[in-house]
Amino acid sequence: MRAVLCEAFGAAENLVLKEIDKPVAEEGQVLIRVRAAALNFFDTLIIRNKYQYTPDLPFSPAGEISGEIEAVGAGVDPARIGERVLAYIRWGGAREYVVVNAEEAILMPEAMEFEQSAGLMITYGTTIYALKSRAKLQPGETLAVLGAAGGVGLAAVEIGKLMGARVIACASSDEKLDLCEVHGADLRVNYKLGDLKLALKGLTKGHGVDVVYDPVGGDLAEAALRATGWYGRFLVIGFASGTIPKMPLNLVMLKSVDLLGVFWGEAIVRNPEEHAQNMALIMQWVSEGKLKPHLHQSYPLEDTAKAIAAIQNREVKGKVVITL
């Protein structure tokens, strides 16, 4: 089978396309013929050994996939062969076949295509865990989303609206903010044109935002923290800016703000029941047409390096998918 491999940590252009052995489903596993594999910002890090996980070399990027079950191992109902499924696999998706534990292969929503389904697990899984499980976002609260036009950013805009929040999309261009409005944002801030803190304070009439969703980090993080209100919650999602901020803790103290870490990949291991409930809600919303992942672009397998470079260069609005 064909696979895109990271054989040595480094830049995306060092990835190679090779023929490797097709895996076999062992006891309790299913073999999935991959139809689409979604890429995320962490793929730009994991190939350079700058992510929380360090895979053994060689490995394939892409942590979420969709496809069809082609074979099952011992102990798995053969009736599952032919099911259209999606799965979160941490890494290893940029290849023609993957093997996962049977319970990790989730039925795709019937109305969705493989390209859209491939991007459901990480962005929406992370976001519902952040907003529902960590921040406990309430109807009527104000949610500020940084990097709102990216994959997790758009997911936060959509889910925030479904949870009844007043959503302020914050992004670096009017074009990106237009997309956020299409996906439900109530208000917008172009943080390239002015001070983020002042803009958020102005839109909340001085009260400050209730929840900040921050996948960006860098200088924007402190500005957004300064714009929180009393009992505000600040969600640390990631650091797409490339800079991990050092926050003045007096800001946290003076407004009784909660700084909340969001490490979805570990949370689903420690609390699988909560994860299952959250994903069931996501699938329900998708089936009802309330969530529609925005596909920025699909690339063929051999262009995986170009796709990762586009994410790293911040050229992407929504999701990037590899099709096979």
C-alpha cells in the first residue's frame, strides 16, 4: 500500500511517498480502507518533533481518518465489514490502510461524504470538550474565539452558537471574518487593525468576555486575558503563533479568572465515557444539519507535504483533507 512517511524529523518537504506492507486486523481490531485523512495544525509540529507526542520513526502524519471497514479480526462482528466509519488515531492516517481497535471506529453520519467526516473528530472533539466539559459555557454568555477561521476556530464558532453563546470571532483578515459570520459568529474583530483588548471590551460594553477560546497563543493571549470579565474562563487550546505566552498571574487573580488547559488527546483516555457522550452530541448535530465542517481544500496523497505547508503558512480557512 502507499503511505506518506516521516523518516526523519524535519520540514514537510522531507516527507516521502513509499510502498509499505498492508496491515492485518488482529483480535479486536478492524482494517479500514482510508478514503480521506484530515490534517491539523499539530501535524506541522509532530513531523518536527515539537508536539506532546513523539512517534517512533517512520510514521505517517494525519491523526483522523474516514473510510470503509474492509476486514475484521477475531472477536469482531463480521457484519461490520463495509461500514463507513471515522476514527481518531493520533497519527498514521496518510496511508491507504489503517488498523484500529473496533470500538474506535465510529459510524459516519449517513448524509456526509468521506472528506467532511474525516475532519470531525479532532476539531469538534477538542472544542466540545473545551466549551462543555472545561468552561461549562452557558446560554447567553459571551465567547471570544481567537484564530476563528481555522479548523478549531470555526468549530468553536459553530458549537458556541449551538450552546447559546454570543460569539465574537477574532481573526487576522476581513475575508476570514466573513467566513466566520457564515458559520454563525455574531460579532467580529480584525486584530490586525487594532488592539484586541480594547475591541473586546468595547463589544461587551466594558464588562469583558465570559470565555476566551485560544488556539493561537503569542501576544494575542495576554490581550484576550485582559479582556475577560469577572469569573471569566480562559481556554488554552494551542499555540499556532509558535509562541507559548507567559501570562501575568495578577490578571487572573484580580478578576477571579480560571485558566483552563485543554488536552483533548489525554482527556479521551482518562474519561472515555464523557468523550463518547460528547461525540454522540456532535454526531447528532451533524445528522440534524446543525454542524457543517468547512473544507478549505482537499489534496491527493502525494501532495501531503504541500497541504501541511499550507497549514503552517496560515493559508487555510477550515479543514485540509488528504483524499485517497
